[in-house]
Amino acid sequence: MREDFEISGVVNTLLFDSGQVRQRVNYRQLLIGFSVLTLGALFYYLFRSSEHTYFLNNLGISSQPISILPSVFLTIGNTLPSFLHVFAFIMMTAGLIANQKRGYLIVCLSWFTIDVFFEISQGLDNILIPIIPNWFSHIFLLENARDYLLYGSFDYLDLLAIAVGSVVAYLFLTINERGKQYEK
Amino acid sequence: MKNKFVALIKFFSLAVIAVLGIVTIIASNDGGSGHGTVDTTDTAGLWTGTLTDGENNTYSIGGITSTDGQFRLIIDEGECIGMQVAGTFSMEGDTGSGDFTGYAGGLCTFNNLETVISGTVEFTVNGDTLSGTFVSQDDSGTFSLTYDPQVETPLTLADLEGTWIAEEGDFSEIAILIDGGFMGNYVPYNCNVAGSISIIDPDWSITNVTVTKLNCDNENMNGTYTGLGVLVFDEESQSEVFAIIVSSSTLSNFGFFTPAP
């Protein structure tokens, strides 16, 4: 009998196959994702001022950006968090719910869409800020939504980094999967 | 039953990852992209023009931009006189950008009824005109300013020494000493005022100004205010005018002074 617990759409596609839960959690992918996310946090600690980074500021972590990178790497460095974020969350999500190409593709496209949406929103601040409810400013994290839009800068290079991160993650997942099949 | 339990665990784990992903985007940034190289000398000076808000209200404004990247704009007439915007900016070529804090003034508050707001500006400089847009927490709009070259004049503290009569604003007359220190009163709350003036760049008639208000009837008024001052010549009154525009974290003041006869 079909379980009365139903999850529709994409999640259903990823979680179930003919009503059966076959996918096992891939702890390796989860660990890679978490490690990359930690790397991203470390990047912020080393190269961004806590004054301009909400989570550092609110955790009471004081940091002054160090300037050891040659200027030619600064452009790459500024977009690295966009790459790391999309890559990390694709890995963690895939590790949890996907094990086939179709699942990987859906996960990659989902995180690509989310990250691109937030990047583009920084360029639409004059449209979006007026519709942010005032009560956001009294809630932890949501209080930063306005400043995120107001002070964040839309950057085509960030969009590129998100796209590259998504593609690299997809290739990593599929090649890794193919390697496993050969092992079998 | 086991499948159902595992699916639930996975579903909630997925939800946690999704929320974490979005939270880390929002929490990682409140302007970390930074601004370009500061090269603001070409943009420094006195600017006058108009600002149009999101509701198509137009205000007459005057502004000072300093060689070290500070700016102060103030509504200089009408019921909102004294409403000011203070911030810093940087330039990349002919394009500038910056962050600002806005202070309500006159009979006006901001659209969200707050008295202090923050926002960003972006603008381009084309010859003697500067035009751009601003976005704040409650509004957005445009501004257009024309350059006035008269502050491209060398200034020393000796030029400011003496007694200055208040023409606009809530300060009384002030007495400026040769070292830039000055004293006076803030009339509405009977505050004693002590301040200091320092030259930012001796080739320009623009100064840093610090004002400390003491012993005010309303204790909330006590405190230190910082900002800019500018010495200009007013064609209408055929007199020098020393204007100061200052603010604390929550309050702002301005004063237009002319030399005592």
C-alpha cells in the first residue's frame, strides 16, 4: 500500500522510485560539501571585514581582511564565495537525496537557480527593498535581508562563478558515480 | 513504516540544507563587495541642484564633497530644510558610489516615519554636472547637481578666526579661535557648544568640523557631532558664509554663519 506520506514534485522524484526509498545517504559527498562550506567561511574570515559580513559580526568574530593576494587574483578571490557556496550545497544535497544523473541534474539546477536569484536580486534593490516587510528588521538573520540587497553589488562575475560551480559539481558527481560503477 | 520514517528524516534534512543554503547567502554579505579605489579629488567641491524622491517630490539641495571622500548633502530650503545625507564615496573613472546615512530635518520625517535611514548612491560625473540615483531603506530617487568652483580656494584657520553670526540653523553666534577651536550655543535646548575645525586640504575651502553639545535641557541632545564645513561667498548677500553640516549617530544639525560686522 502506498504510504500516506506524500511528497510531490521534484522531491518525490529524488526521494522515491516507485514508492521505494532506495537512496542511501552518501556521507562522502556530505562531508565534501560541509568541508567546502567551511572553506568558504574561512575565506570570509581571512579576506572580508567582519564589519561587512553579517555572520562574523553577529558571532562576535572580529576580522580585518588581509591583503596578501596579488591584485590579479583579487577578481577571482571576490567571486570565490559564489563558487564555493553553490558547489558546497549541491554536494550536501546530492549526498542526501540523489544518486543518479537525473537527480544530480535537478539538484544542480535547483541550487544554480537559487544562487542566481539572490545574485540578481542585488541588482533589483530599488524594486525589492520596498516590499520587504518592516517586521523583518526585528528577526535574527531576516534583519539583514534589507542590507543584503542595499549594500550587495550585482556582479556578472558572480553569476559566472555560480554557473562554473554548478557545472563543476555536476561533473564531479557524475564522474564519481561512473567511477563507482566501474568498481562494481 | 521504516521507509516512511527514513523519508521524513530525509525530507527534514533536505529542508534544513535548503534553509541553511539561503541563510548563508543572506548572512554572508552586507556590502562586502566593497568599493573601488578612492580617487575623489576631481569630484571634491561644492554642488547645488535638486533631488527627486520616489513620490516625485523635488527638493533644492546643496552638497559638499571633500577630497578625502566624504560627502554631505542638505535640503537648503522649504519645510524640510536641514534634512541631510552624510556618507563616503569612491570613484572609478567618472562613476562614483557610496553609502550614506540620512537624517530627518525641518518638519519632515522619512517615508517610513524613521528619523535616521541608510542607503547607497551611484552617480556619474560629466563635466560640471553630477547626476545619479539613491536607494534607501524607504525610498529611491534621483539627484542632479551642478559644480560650483568657488571652494577651490586655499583656506587657513586664520581665515576663519573671529565671530560668526548665525543666519540659518539653530546655533547661536560662534567664536572661532586661531587654532580652529570654537564656542557657542545651541539655542533650542540651551546647550553649550564647543567644537573644533581642521583643514582637510589647504588648497580647498572645505574643513572637518566636530561639535560637542553639553548641558542641554534635553540630555538626549548632548553628544559629539562630526561633519564638514565650507567657506563660500554668497552673491546675494555679498558676504562670506561659513556653513557647517554635522551629525551624531542619531541627530543632525547645520548652521550658516556670516562674519560679525
